[in-house]
Amino acid sequence: MTAAHEVPVRGLLRVGVGRPVDLSAIDTRATPGLPPLAVTGPDRKSWAREQVRQLGRDLAEQQEMLYAQAVAGSGTGRRLLLVLQAMDCGGKDGAVRRVAGAMDPLGLHIRAFGPPTAEELDHHFLWRIRRALPPAGYVGVFNRSHYEDVLVVRVDSLAPEEVWRPRYDEINAFESELIDDGFVVIKVFLHISYDEQRERLLSRLTDPTKHWKYHPGDVDARAKWPDYQAAYAEALSRCASERAPWHVVPADRKWYRDWALAHLLREHFVELDLAYPPARFDLGFERARLLAGDGAGPSKVNVG
Ligand code: ATP
């Protein structure tokens, strides 16, 4: 791994456990953990992009080792689950593309959560979440998640408070269960400003190739910005635990968002202390068998 940065960013981005969260006090243009040289340098954006490329190679290797251990039966159910939440235009899709996209798609388990279907509404709110969990050896990515059930559901009064309020405890119990089962749960809130959201919405209107991304409903949600910020603040503070902390990534600058997310993933991978599993067969015997068998292959057999 050749990335110059070695100071863990997770500690800089994580939300304090058992403390209230004040999102308005977190600068959405900040760059926590970025090395000073990169911060003052003339082109920190391309520096960060290059770092993400380098980190991507490392993430791909870590993911392959995770998968290989599961195949070899030595992974003890381990898997990663990245939970991404953000306001509309917060950059979840871009982050998945640029950071998770560095890994082998065959080892990724990406799921997005929109409004629940009629069938999903007939079940407990965690039903559809459980069905979407990554198998052992995979890196799961949730684009939106079970947290919508204490966010949009709360802000839009889709359920009464006596229904959504107990969900904080249910979510904590659920995540704790996942961790007992071998999950590493990485929860990330991509934090953008009200002004940045306006710019991104406007650019979707200006650019014909982005019209498909524009939903008039996003402007209605934007009108409830303070309610959403309050709902996020409570969700982050009620559901930040030592085992499954929340991280707030300042996300107005896309290059910083990707840089921070790539580091967060890498730091969690490193903690797993992964390695390629050893061969479960006699290497020398297999090599000899292959070489001895040469000459009895299909090309010879088919002749005549
Ligand atoms: P993006 O997530 O990038 O904004 P999108 O808006 O196109 O993409 P959709 O498939 O339309 O994605 O679904 C996202 C919408 O679904 C959001 O408005 C979100 O609040 C809503 N949603 C997600 N989960 C729930 C839920 N449990 N209850 C109600 N609405 C939900």
C-alpha cells in the first residue's frame, strides 16, 4: 500500500457514543485527516483522486482475501456492511461508484432501499433489510437502509411516534446481532449543506443528461431540511455504539468524500488482519500430477 496518508480517519469522523450530535457544528466543506501538504498544495483534488485510485487497489485485494477465506471455510462468517445515508443529492451513488467500484463486482452485494412495497409493509421494518444482507465473504453496501424507518418515516409522519421511536433500540439490537454473526458494520452519513444541495439540484435541471435524476419530490423534502437534520441527529446519537459507530463525512467536496470513505473502508479491512488462505492440498503432488499428465490431454486424445 503506497498511500502517503497513515493517520486513521475513523477516529476523526466518528460520532461520540451516548452524546448528542450537532450536525450544524460540523463543517460540510471540512477535510479532516487530509495531510497538511495536501491541504495547502495547489491541486489537492487530483492528489486525493490519485490516493483513492491507490487505495482502490488495496481495497480490491482485501476484498479478495475476505472472499477467499470464506470459500476456504476459514472466514468465520466475516463480511463488511457499509451503510450509507445522506440527504437527497448527498452523493451516495457517486461514493459507491468511485470507492466500492474499485472492488470486484462479484464480491460486492449492493442494495438500495426505496419506499417499501406493499409486501414489505406487511412485515416488520427489518424484514426487507435482513433479506438484503451480504453473505459471508462479501462486502455489502446499503444505499439507504433501515435508518429510513426513523428518518423519512418520522419526518413525513408515515407512522406514529409510538411506532418509530422504539426502532432506535430495535436497530441497536439488530446491529449487535449482526456483529455477533461476523459482520463489520460501517455506518456513514454523507453530510452536505443546504446550499450544496441546491447547487446539485440545479445542475440536474441544467444538464439534460441529468434530468432523469431530478425528482420534483426532492424539493418537497428539501423544504423539510431542519426536520431531517433533527431526525438524522437523533438517529446518529441514539444508534452510535462502540461496536457500530456512526461516521459523519463532510461531503460538499466529492473528492474528500471519496478519500475519507476509501480510508474508512481500508481501516476496517486492516483490522480484520486478512490473509490469503493456505492451500488445502499437497502443492508438490499436484504439480507433479499435472506435469506427468501432460501428453494425455484432449489434443493428443483427439488425434486419430
Ligand atoms: P436516491 O436514494 O439517490 O435519492 P432515488 O430517490 O431515485 O435515489 P428511490 O428508489 O426513489 O431512490 O427511493 C428513495 C426514496 O425512498 C427516498 O425518498 C427515501 O426516503 C424513500 N424510502 C426509503 N426507505 C423508506 C421507508 N422505509 N419508508 C418510506 N420511504 C422510504
